[in-house]
Amino acid sequence: MPQASVAIVGGGISGLAAAYQLAELGVPFTLYERAARCGGVVLTERIDGYTIDAGPDALLTQKPAALALCRSLGLGPHLRPQTARETFVVRGGRLRRLPAASVLGIPTKWLPFATTGAFSLAGKLRMAADTVLSSRTADGDESIASFIGRRFGQEAVAYLAEPLLAGIHGGDATKLSMRAAFPRLLDLEARYGSVILGLQQSGAAMRADAATGPPPPPVMALSGGMRDLTDALEASLPRDWIRTCVGVDAIDRRASGFQLRLSTGERVGAAAVIIATPPPIVGRLTSSLDLALSALCQRIRMASVVTVALGFRRDAVAHSLRGAGVVVPRCERRQVRAVSWVSSKFEGRAPTDRVLLRAFLGGVLQPEAVDLADGEILSRALGDARSLLGIRGDAEVARVYRWRDATPQLEVGHVELMTQIDRRLAANRGVFVTASGFRGTGIADCVADARAQASRAAAAVWPRTSAVA
């Protein structure tokens, strides 16, 4: 193993993407991962013909960094578009289709909106008022619930903001930041004075651009599951530069750079350190370097979520499953927060005449779910799935995946918090931070930021190195 110029702490998607960037730039590194495998929350299992993503399962085409990485790794031919997009919401115990022509449930065409059963007449009139309301003049941050309530009314908060916009993050709509999580909607309000009119105008512009070719689908996935990405990343790297089952317990500054104290008892040196772990762990590891930086990182809260994969015979499910899935508002008093119809969204995820579903529990508003026994979690997920989708009998495949403290909460003020974190990092030469929960969430954000931070680390260690990610 070469003397490492850069130490990477954490072997999830961020750590692997940072390592890939360093390898591309010719900078030696050592990556330390405490677990027995790399990949973090990216995990795919293949069971009896089912392809199950236990964590993230798709890539947004609006954020191309992860798609570009897939193609550079030779995975381009394995990218597949999402084949079903319609989303349903539970209202009054029944599944109601959200408007087909919508963005995050916000309408872009009037006829599908007028005919949807997801909102009452009064709720629809209040949502339509977005087109005539004045835009906010203040520049400060606000919560998802505040923004949606202000633009579309409280019914939209209950049936859109809480289950869909906040539900994506397993969070609380009254606390999550619009500026950090959905800046595009804020920008549309500022530019057009109305979110709906802004979506319509930007949609028209996209259709005009499509004259030169079809627009890309909004979501893509890898046919073999998301673990194909992390496996390909790991396989592309020098094998002896990656150390699994080895954690980093502390980082100390030395005159020549840094000394890492490893879980094996070893002490190793590095000229620069990229910490690619969840924010609370970054906070712990930086406590010996900068107490102010440590405290800032630990202000980023994490939520625990549970995913439940359920495989059934197709004839055991009464619902047509024509769509992407269903979200469940809290006011409906169900156990699950959402059910994704995986085999409808992506081809090849279940055997012929079978269906694959994923139920979601937990999050900030249901923190106890992660500590329930497997049997209780399965009972809750199956109970709601049977009731909502008309399922008979038991699942032929059932798996529970717990993701404890794995979902960052970008709460109101997060953008300003990141400004302060970046300011402290600038004062700590040679220390770089990248992971979900800092400069974004999701695989695409993680890949883009990790490669950018790795390029900065390379330039700090080898000033002649190109810093272009």
C-alpha cells in the first residue's frame, strides 16, 4: 500500500466517488470503511428473481452527475427510465390519483387538476389562487409547510407537503427548509410571481427545446439495482487502497498533515483528509481539530427510516398498480408513510406474474419504528398494504431494512449553517467534508459534491493537479 496523500473516511457513495475522482487525477489515497462492505445505504439484494433496492433506487436526470459517473464506469447501457410516474395519495381511506400533469403534485395543466379526487373543491380553488397571489418579498428561509400553505393553502400542506415533499426526506414539513430541499419552487415564485405559472412557462420552454429531440425521462435506474454503481466504483479503484472493517476513531493535526487513529490501534498519516460520513460522525471526528466546526456539523439532525420489501403473486393484488406508488398523509392514521410499486416503476424487478412493493415507515414523525421487532414491522406494513391495495394472503418474499440515523434533515436555516461550516473548513487547511446532509441529499448530490471536494483536496496536496471535477 502506498503512503497515502489523502485519507478518505467512509466508503459510502460519497467516499467512493471521492476516491474515484482522486484516482482519475492520479492522487494516491487510502479509503477507510468501518463496515465489512462499501456502499453505505446503497444496497441491492437479488432474491428468487426479485431485485430489491433496500436504500435509494433511482437517479434524477435533472442532476446529471450520477448519470455521467454511471456512463464513465461503463454502466450507461444498463440505465433504464422509470416506466410509470403517476402517484396516488390516500384520502378518506381510498387511493386518489394526483394530477398526471403535475410536479410534486403541483398542477401544470388545469383539466387533470380539476378532475382529480385528491383535493376538495375548496382545496382546488385555494391552490389555483397561487396564480394571482403576490410573491413573498423577504429573502429569508422558510419551512416546506410555510411555503406550501402560503402559496396553496392548508389542504395542500396536509395532502402534498407533509406526505410527499417532506416524506421524501422522512422529515417534518414544519421544519424542513425550502431553500435547501426545493430551491426551484422558491425561484419560480420569485421569477414568475406564481409557482403554477412558473411551472407552466418552464414546461413550455422544455417542450420547445424538445423539437431537437425527445426530453430525457425525469428518473433513471440501473437494471441490476443501485449496488451496481457502488460495486463498479469499488472495482475501478486499486484494491489495496481500500480498507474495510477499519474505522477511524480520531483525527489529529500534525506538522506534516494529519494522524488518524484507527479502530485497529494503528496510527497512520495523511497530507489531507476527506471525511465522507454522516454529519454527526463528522462532528465527532472534527472535535479534536475545531470545536466550532464540530458543533456546527452536529446541528444537522438525522432521522431513522425503515424500508420493507414485499413480493407477491400478481393475482394476489387486486389493485392495477398502474403508477409509481402511493403516499400516506399523517391524518389518515396509517402505519406506513408510503408504498412504492417497484415492479411497475422499473422493468425486471420481479419475476413474470409477480409484483414487488416497498413500504416506508419511520422518519422524524415516527421515530419508534426503527426499534420495532421485524415481526411487528412486517405486520404493520402488510396490514396497510392489504387494506390499501386489496392484497390477499402473505408475501412470498419479505425483507426489513433498518436505516438508523441515516436520513439527514435539511431544516430551516440549513443554507446559512452550511455557509458557517464552509467558513470553518476554509480555516482548517487540508480538511474536506462531503456526504448527504451537507450540500444536498441523494446520490446525484453526493456524487457531484464528493468529486468536487476530492478535486479540491488533490489541488491542496498536489497544487499542479487539475481541480476540474
